[in-house]
Amino acid sequence: MNNYITLSDIENLEELIKEAIQLKKENSAAGLGKGKTLGMLFFNPSLRTRLSTEKAAKLLGMEVMVMNADKDGWALEFEDGAVMDSNKAEHIKEAAAVLSQYCDIIAVRAFPELKEREKDEAELVINNFTKYASVPVVNLESATGHPLQALTDAITISELKKSKRPKVVLTWAPHPKALPQSVPNSFAEIMQKSNVDFVITNPEAYDLNPNITKEVSIVHNQQEALKDADFVYVKNWSSYQQYGQSPKVEENWTLTGEKLKATNNAKVMHCLPVRRNVVIADEVLDSYNSVVIHQANNRTFAAQAVLKSLLKK
Amino acid sequence: MNNYITLSDIENLEELIKEAIQLKKENSAAGLGKGKTLGMLFFNPSLRTRLSTEKAAKLLGMEVMVMNADKDGWALEFEDGAVMDSNKAEHIKEAAAVLSQYCDIIAVRAFPELKEREKDEAELVINNFTKYASVPVVNLESATGHPLQALTDAITISELKKSKRPKVVLTWAPHPKALPQSVPNSFAEIMQKSNVDFVITNPEAYDLNPNITKEVSIVHNQQEALKDADFVYVKNWSSYQQYGQSPKVEENWTLTGEKLKATNNAKVMHCLPVRRNVVIADEVLDSYNSVVIHQANNRTFAAQAVLKSLLKK
Amino acid sequence: MNNYITLSDIENLEELIKEAIQLKKENSAAGLGKGKTLGMLFFNPSLRTRLSTEKAAKLLGMEVMVMNADKDGWALEFEDGAVMDSNKAEHIKEAAAVLSQYCDIIAVRAFPELKEREKDEAELVINNFTKYASVPVVNLESATGHPLQALTDAITISELKKSKRPKVVLTWAPHPKALPQSVPNSFAEIMQKSNVDFVITNPEAYDLNPNITKEVSIVHNQQEALKDADFVYVKNWSSYQQYGQSPKVEENWTLTGEKLKATNNAKVMHCLPVRRNVVIADEVLDSYNSVVIHQANNRTFAAQAVLKSLLKK
């Protein structure tokens, strides 16, 4: 692996998942990371990603340096040829090149603005880091993708599935704030690379980017989609067509215990943080069906597998 | 030890103090913490607690991950059954369970609001972490207690006492801001478990929670209380009766060199940070009587003793 | 070395540079720092200084604790004898003494206010840390100096020079914000200790402190100064005479490719962050002449050489 920016950076998904599960068993991994440094740069808040990636790196023997990009350092300019006479003190060209001197791997989190679709899809932050860094870059959630989360999710399904080809349903859920499409995008991508029967269900105005969902079956009736599901992945996202907006939805899309009855006693997944009783009802999250904590734990091993793969190169 | 939330989590105080003093001598402690991770979560500022606890953990060989809870991560919901449609993105149930996946011990600082006594006494933050975490939790100062500070104080008195049963006076002092009762509460508790002659002195409106002070002698005349003291612990706190308020005090309660003359050449203690010439006069803090820096140093060894005890379980 | 506050703390510059270059080759340095802790305290933002110093310490085997001084901890009082009844919760006397308990070396960054020259020149923050700390203190850029940057710069020139006594020109450049004189001050100082032909060029209102520039030739015509230069160090600073102000400059002082033609194919240096097309034009920064990234990399080895020298004492 040279970088880990999108899922297409994974050369062999199955191998990588096996690797992660092996790492989890070993709970250590030789001294591959010894003397190496991971630099983590956050343009947005993080709990799981921050701590699980830091932990993963340290399990590999790496040193970790964490920065809140704008608060601890300097506001960055990303435009090529900019006359930097406003509030941006440092250009990404220097920032990425300099970080590459101090770090053996750079990990970056940068959310979308959800205002202009084209701008978000340009992935200015993560793509410029990749372009100007001379060391591998890891995506800790970018404007349109969250491939570390997706790898975690694939690991979790791989561990918990009871049939060879389980039915996996990604369902939209309500949320008080407009959220990025990064998590559902990457989940939809990785499911298409997995041996599962994959269905997405969401209100009509919330179809994801068709370039990502491709041939995946999209059902606008939640109850119909949930039928016989082995895994239900719940997640809110803002509209792709009415970009970044939250068009009103009449039906109640919160995942409840009642709705779960239609499934094959499905495992319920969510990337967290989750709004209880808005996205998923307490009775589901507090039930045996919920695997959200197990899933969060796998973040460490997904990150460890990715970092190990990058260190080997 | 299973958690370290209140002083009652200490099974054998004397043993623990001995352990701390031993650790201080050794300045290392085998590899007990190797491969283990301490996660520190701050809802409020910290200098001594942050650095001494981090240092203690590293002396034990642990990895340490530090987060400013709300600034780096997500605002937490603590109410059971809440419909999370406001600004709180994550429920303590998930946060504590997830942190328990990444950390072997979780340490939390959360100050009181000093508005509603019942709410503060419910200790929502620390108690919910303890309830929902599956790993030990350490109190880095909560709404009503600061047991790591109290352990430090007991260690310090144990080291510096010149008689078997020294007289220890906890005296209130003025402060421009209403402060929590956490430090005096825990100090009063630990002194009651120690072989000392313990007296509290404060203005009438400032009596601490009687459930904590119990049989301790409370004297409203500072000069009288200070007489023959071997240790004077100076600290401001807000009123417990007029909860969180700062009722006007006529006399000057600042600890001065003049007042110290009535004592038995007492050692002067304070948990720091201290407002010079408001809480304690320069001439005292800069004199040989002051042991505040020595005391601050003991924070490391108190933390180390507690962490070691938790790791052993 | 006892502290590293100003360049005069360097006993033998040549030796120290050699040491740094040696460290760079080795990329490790025995276990000199093992069991030792570096505490880093930031009153202002930092990227290179933060990460390179942290990295340097870890390469030496040290533990590192990083704090954003005011945000993570308490606002500090620096005035002697202050009655601390306002917003400052902790006096430098305690803060420095306490940090000295937890850290084996303390590193501090504190920029000037650029309002009163006398106040900035008093170097309240760094000097008080040095006064009240009982362990070595490292200057991570103070009100009037940046000796770690200057050491980096001397290392870089030493590595890249092609003649025994190269011509080094420090040139002022425009900037949208009034900046400190710390970097040019320390650079001017270290060049005077180096075997170089050193010239400073700046607009008339921007002469640096004459106590620092001493006998150095100051030329107010940029093009004339640049002639035959082997190294051009570009940097903005605010006025020293009209202290902290930015008096209007008629000519264009941005370093362009056109201007560079007068030099001896000079290496272009800057401490970073740099405002592209304001301080230095893209065509220069993106050319082979620019060594700013190489220079930034040397920050690690300058810091490592200094820390190693402090640890040895």
C-alpha cells in the first residue's frame, strides 16, 4: 500500500481483513513500527478515530504526534497560485512537505462543508496532502469517504456472519443536523467488494451518489428492505441531489425494536456517535442485537492492519 | 482496587501511602503497565493533574492518550432515555463502552456547575463513566471530590510530620471566584482516616457538607484554630448551605506570616493553583514553611500508586 | 548547557552543529533520554517547532508531554507581588516550580505582544520560567528570539555551502500582518558567529535592533544587497523603531525569480510558514533554489542536539 485514501488503495481486501483479525488475536505486532512516527492532523472533532488509530500505531511500536490542525497550528491555504495576503498563513505545499520530514505516515481528518458538491468531491484537503506529502497518507474521514470505518465494518461482518452470503441492509435514519455522506459512501463501496446481498434503503430525496451505489438495489420502503436482513447498518446522511440539504421526510425512519422483527434477528451496526431515540431507539441499542461497541473495537485492528501494510512498503 | 472514584475505593490507606513512597524512591516500577493504555478525558482545565498522572502512567510503562473531552471529541449526553435531537452528539453509554475498548484505565475530570446541589451531588459524569465503562475509572477531580489530591496530601503529611499525631488545620481563604468543595471534601475525608488531630476553620456561612465533616471540630475563629498547628492546609471553597454562592466575609482570612506565628512553625499546604496575596501571602509562599511544591511533586506518586493498584487487579 | 534561552547559551557553536549533523546521520542516539520527560508549553500556535521538538525528544528516548498553556491549563500571572484577584489563576513561581517536578526539561513558546518594546524586551515569560524552574528551559521562540530556528539555519548553511565563506543575505519581505523580530534577530546573531559574509537588506523604517545587528552591513536597496548572494534568507518583520508597526513600503520587496538572477544561483531559505506570492513568489518556492523543506527537516536535528546537550549536564 502506498497511501490509504480510498478503498481502491486496498490491493486485497480479504487478505487485509484476515490480517486485522490476526492482529486482534496477537494483540501486538513485532517491532515493525519501532522508530517510526505517525502524525495525526485533525480539522474536525474525533473520538473513536483519534484514539483507535493512536492505539493501533502504538501497538505497532510507533510514536504518535497528534495535532488539532487549525487550533494548534496555522490555517492552511489549498489554492494553487494563491496570493496569500488573507488569514491563511501556510500553504499545503509546505505543510505536507514539512510533515513528511517529521512523520513516516500522515493521517488526516477533514469533513466536507456540504455547501458545494463539486468542491467537496474535489477532496481538496486529503488530495493535496497526498499530492504534496512524500510519505503515505491515511484518510481519517474525508469529504466523501471514510475507508477506515468501512474496513472496520467489513471486519465486523466477516466476524459475525452466520451464513456465507448474509443480507446486509444500509438504512437511512433521521438526525437533527445535516451529516456528510462519507460513511454510507465507503460502506456502500466496501459491501460491493464483499460477498453479501446488499440493499440500501432511504427516503426518495436521499439516494446516494449513483457513481458510488452503481448497481446496488435501492429501496425506498424501509420495512420492505429490512425483511430477512442479517445485518442492519443504520446511518443518517444529508441529501446528495439537493446537496447538503435535509428535505423533510414524512415517515418515521428511526430504527425501533418493532421494525427489527421483520429481520432475521439482525445484528445492528452504527459507526458512532449515535443519537439515541432519534437514529436508533434505546431498546435496540441496549439489546443483544446491537454490535456497535464490538464494531467500535474493531477500529483499532482496521487501523493496525492499514498502518502495518503502509509500514511494510 | 476496581475503580478510584472516591476515597472509599482505597482498601488500605496506609499500605497505599507506603506503596507511593516506595515508588518515589524507586522512580520506576517494573513493566506492570507495559502494553496497557491510560485514556485521560478532561472536561475542565488541568495542569498538575494532567501532567502528573500522565507522568505516573508512563513511569509504569503505560501508553497515555489525552483528550479535551468537548473540544477534541463530541458533546456528551448523560440522561437516560434522552431523545438526542439537540446539541449532544454522543451518549455516555457509548462513549464509556467505546473508551473501554481502547483503554485499560479511563481517567476523567469533570467539575461541578455549582448551581444545583442535588445535581452536583449526583456526580453524573464520573458515576456514569463508572457505570458504563468495563475498565477501571480514575477520578481526576469530580463535582464533589478530588481523591487523588487527598491521597497526595496524606502522603505529604506522612512524609513531613514530626510527631506521631500532628495537628492539621484546614482553613478557608478568600478567592475572587466561587470554587468547588471537591478538594476540602476529600481532604476532610482522608484526614478522618489518618492519625491526626484535625480541625476545620471557616467563616460561618462556609461550613462544608456535614455528611462529610461528621464529628470533625469546626471552628469559626481562624486564629483560635491555627494555634499550635503542625500543618495548615489553605483552600477556598464556595458555600455549601447557600450552595455555590460566595456570601460576604468581613474578616480577612488570607493566610499571612503574622497569623502563622500562632502555629507550631506549621508546614503550609495548598493543592495549587494558588492566588498569591489573596489566598496566601507572598511572605508565606516564599518561606521555608511552604511545602506546596513538594506536595505537587507527590501528585505523581499518588497517581502511580493508584494506577499500579488498578493494574494489579 | 544549562538552559537554551538565547544563543549565548551555546558554548561551542561549531561543535553543536557537528553534533546535529552526526545525529542526523545516526537517526538515533543511545538511551540518553530514557526515563526523562520533556514538557512542552505553548502560549502560541506551532507546527514545525511542536512536531520537530517532540520528534527530537522521542528520538532521544524521552517521554513528551505537550500542553497548550492557557487553553489546557490556567492563565498565568508573571508580576512579582501581584494581588491575584483577577483572571490569572496561577503564578509563574508555582507553575515553573511544579513543572520542574514533572519534567526533566521544560520547553516554552511565548510570542511578543508587539505593543510596548520594553515589555517585550523584558522577555517576561521565558525569563520567569528560567528563573523559577529548577530544570533546564528551552526557548521555542520567545518575544525577541528564536534560537532553535537560528541553529537550524546555521546547520543548513553549513551543509549546503559551496565556498568557505559564503555570502548570506537576510532580506525583509512584505506580509499582511505585523510579525515579531524573533527570527531575524536570532538569525542575525548566529550569522555574526559564523564564517559568512553577512548582509541585511530592508526598507528604511525596518532596521532591526542595533544592539543585535551591531556592525552588520545594512543595505536599504534590496537588489544591490542580493548581488552575488549564495544564500538568501527571506523573512518579514515589523518595525523596531516604530515598534510593532508596519510603516508603508513603496517598492515591491517580494522575492521573485527575476530578483534572484542577480545572486550566485542562491539557495533560498525561510523559517516557514511562508505566505506564497506575498513573501516569496511561487516560481522561487517551487524551484530548485528553494531549500525551505530541507531547512525545516533540520529543525529536528537542531532540537535533538540541544536536548542532548541539556541531558548531558
